[in-house]
Amino acid sequence: MPSRALTVTLNYDQSRKFVLLLAATPDARKNLNERILREGKNKFRAKALTSVFLQGGLLLDDQDELPEDATQVWVSKGEPYAGPPKPTDNEGCRPEDVRIIGSKSFIDDKAVKQLTKVANLPGVRVAVGMPDLHPGSRFPIGCAIASEGIYPALIGSDIGCGIALYRLSSSASRAKSNPKRLASLLRGLDDPWSGPVSEWLAHYDIAQSSEFDKANLGTVGSGNHFAEICAPDKILDASVAASLNIDEDALYLLGSRGLGASILERETIHDSNPYIPPDSPHLSEYLADHDYAVRWAVANRDLVARRIKECIFATSDLPNNYILDEEETLQQQQQSGMLPSLNKIIDVTHNSVTQHSLELGTESRELWVHRKGAAPADKGVVPCPGSRGDMSWLLQPTGDGQFNAHSLAHGAGRRHGRQALHTWTKIHKSTLTTTSLDSEVVCMDPDLLIEERPEAYKDVQCVVEDMEDKEMCRGVVVFRPVVTYKVREAGVRRNDKS
């Protein structure tokens, strides 16, 4: 019988490979894993080789027989599999499973092309573009992608980025009447937090802190990240609003921030868009890193909320009852050693991957839903923020989530790219720091002030109406911005834009 040719590829440098001839005899199939590693160590002069992968990332053990259709294996020193995904019977989506939700919202053709390209990736079964869909550097933002396995690059470098809503005050009238005064109180938020970082993270099941944590935890970040003090403008569903302790006389805080660049860097060191198949042993390793980043982002949003409360409530020169009457003072909270009463109402993640059941034709499949700038529609009420000069919405998801992959838009979405904003007619800074809604913007970075101006974003009401037309959600509360915080210190800018 003829010999069988097997290409052996070095996992971390796939330009290096050799052909191993396997005799078609029972003895040749014994200890195949050991033989491949022995030959690989010799050919590649790499004594540290320990693992053999089949295409798709499944480990080949000594007891395993080589599949009949296997023509190539990858040898590794212990690093994750970096080869191509396992071939599937159906490459990419069916045309009917590529859905773009948006008739009133502007959708950039480039974003549609990016979404279509993603839909054709192996293992992808459903691709949904939300009304806030807009182009990203490689993949579109404002979409939900459901696939058999996981594409870390689809989630991107900002794993865990999301938004939270906190009840800030029970008396908002004074604050709403003087946004400039309220904005002046928000100081020191760009500096690293001086508190016990390790203790704070421990509350979120994060066992140890790093230098990154010490420099970044409790900061707003840059790019499209923000913290916004807002007040209800309209309550559309009084029952749901009451259940969330939201009333028209209170003040609230919205905020977003995430983590994940180092995780993406590790995952893409050998391949710019690696695929982790559902049966890969690396899947659980990636999910552990992913879940850590999500917890970190939640911890950070909570700490930003605490620091903003400290700015407002711990200011000694405030008149009595200027903004609120807290039941528990910050000093009491600090003395207790416990987390402060943050009065958090909602916390949702916009950049993540979670498993959901989706109907494909006549069958139901468990798929990994990648949210790249999309809110979950299976966790209850979610915020949908507008630009800094527009309203923000609180939405109640409706429907069974099948059409929209259990996801909603995560905000207004960009209409114009950052660089394009710099080519527009120059306008005075004061027109960018006080909005048409008379809210104040704290942003001392001149580039960011231009790039995040209200005109850069779509009309959030059109985004909401597009989703309501598809019976994906309904409005609960409309919030009016009072103060939007980006960055106080000029020159403080981090590379986390999206």
C-alpha cells in the first residue's frame, strides 16, 4: 500500500514545515503523536515541542488515530493553536442570515461591506448589523455575530467595555439649573486612584492587581468612553421606571470603560484573525481571560461612579443640600471598609462573547454571539446613549431575540470618522463645551473635543425607532445630559479609541 504524506507545520512560525511519510500499516499508526514530535524536534531544532494539533485546534494524543482526511498537523511548544479553522460544511452565513436593521438611521456602505465579509468567515451563522452600525478599522462596530466557535478579533481590544447607570441624587433641580457649577466639581478623575486597588478588585473576584490596574483603574479612558450626569426628560413607561427606582426629580450617572488590548495581542500573535473552534481546548482558556476583562470593566465603572460621587459629595465649599442629601456619607463608607452604596441600576457589556440558542431554519443551535458594540437583549432594561449633545434612552427589550441575535444597539453610533471631523470648518471651543441642550462638556483634549462633537454621531432617536419598528424594544425613559465628562487634563489621552 502507498505511503501517506502528512505536512508537519511549526505552530508559531507557519512558514516552516516538512513532509512526514507514514506507511499504511497498523504499526505506523502506533505512537503517532510521539513520532511527529520527535521528527519535529529534529527538523525544526526545537527541543521544547510538546503538542500536536489537528486542523481546527483539536489535540492529537498517542491513543488517537489520525483522521482519514487529515493532511496537515501543527506542532507547538505549548502556545495556543494558531492554524486555520476546521473546515465546515457550510462556509459562512446564508444570505437570509445577514440582517441589517436600519431604515431611518444612516448606514455607511463600508460598514455593510465589512459585515458581509465577516458573515463569510468559516463557522459564522448569523450576522446582524444594528442601526448604529458603522465602519471599524477591520470589523464593523454595532453588530452581533453568531458563530460555532469564537473569533477573538471580532470582540476586539476593548473586552468588557459597556455602560452602567447609577442613581446619583434624589434632588436634581439645583444641579440641572447650574451645569457649569456641577462640571467644575469633577476634578482629579484623570489621575490614578490613590485607594487600595487590590482590595477594590477583590470585590469582583480578581485576585491580584498589576501595574496596569494601578495606572488605569477608576479612570474614564478616552476615545468614545465617557461619564455623564443626566436627568430624566421623559418617562415613557412609569411602571418599569418605578421598578428601577427612576423618577423625574433624581440625578443619574452613565459611564463606560473597558479592558482587553493585551488579551487580543496574545490571541493574534500568530494570526490576525484566529478562530477558536467549539471543541478546542483553548476555548476555556480564552473565556477565562475574557471573563476576567469583563469583571475588570465592571469594577472600573463602579470605581468611576464612586470617584464622581466623592467629587460632588465630599466638596466642603458646597452649600447645604446643593445637590443631594445622602443617607450614608462617604466618610462613613470609608470607615466601614465596605464598598460604597453605589445605587447601581444597570450594568451591561457591549464588547463580549456569550453563548445563546438561535434558530437556523428548522433547527436550534447553540452559538457564540460576538457583540462588537452591541447591548445584550436578554438581561433586562439597557441604556442606549446618544452623543454628548443628544438625549439617551433606557430601553426594554421585546420579542424572542431570534431576529436580532439577542442584541440591541449600544448607542447612536458614529456617522463620521474621526479624521473627517478635523477637515470641517473650525468653530470656537465654547460652542463644543456647551451643547444645544445647555449641558456642559468637560474635555480639555482639543482633538477629542472635535472628534466627539455631537455631529459626529447619528440621531439616537432614529436608532431607537429602527429597533422599535422591528419590535426589538420599547422606550422606558429618555434622559437629558447635564454634564458629560471626557478628560479634564489636556494631553491625557489613551489609545483606546473605537
